[in-house]
Amino acid sequence: MPSPELPKPGGTRPARAPRDVLGLLGPAPGDSTPGDPASGDPASGGPASGGPASGGPASGDPASGDPASGGPVAGPAFDGHRPPPAELVADCVHCGFCLPTCPTYVLWGEEMDSPRGRIHLIRQGLEGEPLTEEMVGHFDACLGCMSCVTACPSGVRYDTLIERTRQQVERRHRRPARERALRAAIFALFPYPGRLRLLRGPLRAYQASGLRALVARTGLLARLAPTLAALESLAPRLTRAPKPPDRVPAYGRRRAVVGMLTGCVQSAFFPGVNAATARVLAAEGCEVVLDPARQGCCGALSVHNGREAEARRFARELLDAFAGTGIDYFVVNAAGCGSSLKEYGDLLADDPEYAGRAADFAARVRDLSEILVELGPVARRHPLPVSVAYHDACHLGHAQGVRNQPRELLRAIPDLELREIADPELCCGSAGIWNILNPEPAARLGERKARDVLATGAELLVTANPGCLMQITAALPRVGGGRIGLAHTAQVLDASIRRLPVARLLS
């Protein structure tokens, strides 16, 4: 049964809707739209003149407004480096099929917070209009879920348009100091697995102390610092995290050698998912190359937020880490990472040293479900008597078009009953760091998704992205959710292959 319509505030977009009190210390009067510091010179991969290091306008940026106060850019919105392609803008025929699938349009009912509205703003920018605060606010409000790409009958590449536009925004728009500080803090932490792992000890102590329940009961943190409250609510309950091996040998006849992304959030907060992924691959005849000490961020968060130079740097480092390993495939168990890895050829297309390697590597990238279906099963599946609601992570279903493979794998498990969730095309509100930057609307989207999950009556929610798991887990108590287990697709397959009791997944 579909969820009830989300209430719209007077049918119009709230004046500060995409912000929803972004500051770590609460709302700041006079702040403008949320944002990011400049991310660097895309041509060189180094810090841009005018980025965080220098505090001035970006190199080559025609801005003549007041950058310190977040003033508007004078002149055209876009510069000559990778602007949104005009031919892709022209593909949009304004049919409106994207509207009911767009989370921000569903939330606010505002045309400029829909894909076709944002494409209209992009067209204005290409025609010479300046990059205004209002325009940036509508671009920032986009979750980047790519549901519109699936819905569009004309095949409009909104994914390319919004990615190129965000790169322009990060180079050419100066955001207020509070917003720059927030995004700088996020990008100084989340793309670095080692820094995230340092948080495990304090976070485990906090969870064990009982303070988390006290904080939740008082509601004080949410009132004083909504961004910090969002981070606190999203943190998963941590368990022991043994160090992963460099390689895992194939069981039986070796069918393929695969590299495996250990990830940032995945390795720090969901190490059990990585362990299960490696075991499943090995059981299916794959030798798994992890080499976690050499792996860093794949650059997905940076790509999705317009930080082009940073994303290119992360991509080069990952390519170097797996150079010479002789892998046949590169396997990913996090949807957002997989969608970006498959675009490495485009990201580094103008890099003479890495372009060829990046394109070859991208062609070898597979989601876990893709490679398992492609190779075909050899490991025996044992019964798992459990009802499962499968949630399509946006960057797996919409961005990569991977929908059937996870369902095929789950249906092949004896005694497992697969149930579909209503409105599967709508995002849960996680969207990388969107739920941190926009905690209030993200919470509403999460609650809607949680209600739809509970309406299935399933015992177990399964998805293929750590952000979705955290977002829905945080939302379930707010909608009065009963006990429901949460697991990654890899963990369900691992439990079936190893003949583990269902209780292990439901605990």
C-alpha cells in the first residue's frame, strides 16, 4: 500500500527549504544557500586560486561580486571547462514524467525543484544568465538520486547535466563561511577510511554508555544542532572489526580474479558487509584482491558534489593501487561508489597518463550482484525461511540500471520470500551527504520510506548501499517501527551459503 502524500508547506517551497538549519550550532540569521568550498583547479588537480587555501575567487572565474559574503557571480553562470552540454539540455521536452519521481518536487511541489525546472535554470545559465544565489539553491537541493533518468521517456541525461553543473558551482560560487566550514569538515573526514576508523572507539564507548538513549529522549541535540543530531542518529551500532586480509583465495576451481573495493563508510562502519562479500565471491570461485592498506576513497562523494579535482585525485590513487594486480573484474558492494567507478573513463578522459587505464578499469567494474549473475552460481544455497523487503538503492537501480540481478539472487535462496516496497523509485533521503546537509527534509523522506518498508510486513530489509541502511534504520523508530532486521544483499547470500540461522540476520 503506497504511503500517504507528504504534506507540502502551503504548496510552495519554503524560503530556506534546502537548508533546514544546516549549521552545526543551529541556524544562522542571514545565511544563504548551503554549500561547499571551491574544490580545486580541474586541469591540474591542485588547489584552485580562490579555493579554501587562498580565499579569493577561483582561477579564471569572472566573479566580481563579494566572495566573502557569498555574493552573486557577475557574467555568465558557466565557464568554458566542462559546462553542461547544450545538446543534452535540448533533449528535455518538458513532458513532466519526472515530476512524481523527484523527491524534492514531491516534498515541496515547486517547479524549480524538479528535474525539468533545474534543466530550465541550466539553459538560462548557458544563455548567459549569472549564477545567482537562488539558482545555486535549487541545484544544491537536488539529491542526485537519478530517479528522473529512469522515468524520462526522452532519455535526457540529467545525471551528466547536474554533475557538470555542480562542478561549475563549486568553482564559481563563493558560499557563506558557515556553510564552507561544514562542507570542509565533511570532506576532511568521510572520504578518508583511516580517519573514520579513528571514530570507532569513541563511538562504541558512547553507544555502550547509554548516553545515546538519553540524547534521543531529550531531543535537545536536534533543537540545538540539527546537523550533529543527524550524524548521531545515522551512526550504526558498531561491532568488532577484524582487519581484512590482503587476498582471499577461491574455493575450488578459480573462475576469476577480482579486485574488491573496501570503501570508506563501508570499511569503517560495516566491516561485516565487506567480509561477507569476500566470502561469497570466494565461494563462487573468485580469488579476491583487497589490499586494504593501499586502498583509499574511490571519489564518489566528491564526484556527486562537484569536487572535480578531488575526485580525479582519488581516482588516480585507486587506479595506481590496483595497477599490475591482474584482476579480471573490480567488484563493488556500495551503490554510490559503483556508479562513480563506472564513470572513471569520463572523469579522466582528458588526462593523457590515466585516460586509457581509467576507461579499461571502468569496463571491469561490476556490482556484486552483477558479477554473481554473470558468472552463474556454483556454491549451494541453503534454505533461509524469512520474508525480505528489497530496497533499490538509487545509484544501483537508477544510475547503474541494476534491478533484476539482486532480486534474482534473493529469489534463488530456498524458502526466502521476496516482497516489493511501494514507490520504489523514490529516494530514501540518504543521497550521499544530502541527509547531513539537509536533515529535516531527509528525515521526512526517510520516514516515508520506513513506512513503506513496514507496510510490506517483511521480517528483513535488504539493500545494497550503506547510506540507505543507515538512513532507514534511523527513520524506523520515528514512525513507530517494530522489530525488523536489516542486511546487505551480500550478508543474506553469505548466510545461505554458510547455512547460518536466520536469527543471525534478524538480530
